[in-house]
Amino acid sequence: MDSFMEAAIAEAQQGLSEGGIPIGSVLVKDGNIVGRGHNKRVQDNDPVVHAEIDCLRQAGRIGSYRETILYSTLMPCYLCAGAVVQFGIKKVYAGESETFPGAREFMESHGVEVIDLNLDECKQLMHQFIQTNPQLWSEDIGEL
């Protein structure tokens, strides 16, 4: 596992420690992390503060996003995939898609290279959270 995914996992763990959903993300440009974020839907009482959206907000205006790579501990949903496509991010690394399949096909259909790392650490983090907080998870993925 590379340092960028490790940073995304650290963000996920930060979110969990705050009482939120353990999903983390980092944005990389020119080999450096330019944005970090984690799911803050619970903490901010805001339904759209997913990890990838928080990450993009933290990165701020960086000019072109076309040379960036997004790392996320979970396959991005349609909301976050829409942001990836809108900003022209061309590569996404997902920690896993077993617990949530996300919008992989949508991103790929718009020319985004999506790599699912299928990491046990990411799967275990989500499985434990879902088992402990099934209603909160259902709310997060719109199945409540």
C-alpha cells in the first residue's frame, strides 16, 4: 500500500474518531497531497460532505485538476463521481468496492481510470462500522 492510500485511511480513521462514517480521501498533484478529507455528514449535519467532496474543498482552487489523482478508501458514489468527472480528474484509486460498489462504471464511461485496490484494511474498517451502525450506513447510502 502506498503512502497516499495510507493518508486516506488515516482520514477515514479521523472521521470515525469524530463519530462519523469512516471514509477518507486525498488528492495528489505532482506527487504531493494537495487536499485531504473525510466524510463529515454526521459531524457537520450536512448530507453532501462526503470524503471526496471534503477533500476537494480542502484542496481549494488549484487551477486544473486534470493532472491530479484521487484516492478514496471506498469506491466513490455518484455524487463524488460526478465531482471527479466535472473537475476532469483522470485517475481514481479506491481502497475497496465490496461494501459499496459506487459509481465505477459512470467514471469509466467518462474516461476516468479507476483502480480498485481491494484492500482488506479498508473492507474491515467498513464492515465493522456497518455492523455497529447499520441505520447510519443506510442513511449515508440513501437506503433508509
